[in-house]
Amino acid sequence: MNKRMTTIIMTMIFVAILSLWILAKDHSAVPLHFRILIAIGGSLLSGVLAYFLSIEKNDAEKSKSNK
């Protein structure tokens, strides 16, 4: 679980930095507060996707057996 959360947080940070850089470089006409909101949205979406895509087989079996 701890390793999975570290990977997810690193993915979110990477997406935020990369998206802010691309928005500043290619779309400088967009106001800064909208660029920040777009970067936050992309980071949250990438974090959610990384969380669900990183579920291991053992985690899925444990959740089924607990029900």
C-alpha cells in the first residue's frame, strides 16, 4: 500500500509539473489561474487512474473475501 501511494503521488506531481510547463509554453494566452486549475484537474485525474490501475491481484482477492 505504501509503495503504491508513493507511485501515485509521484505520478500526480509529474503530471502537474509537465502540464504547467506545456500550458505556459504553448498556451500563454490562458490566464494563470485557469492554467493552475487545469493542472490540478489533470493531476487529480491521473492520481485516480493510477490508483485503480495499480490494484494488484492480491488486493482484489482480499476485498472479495472480506465481503
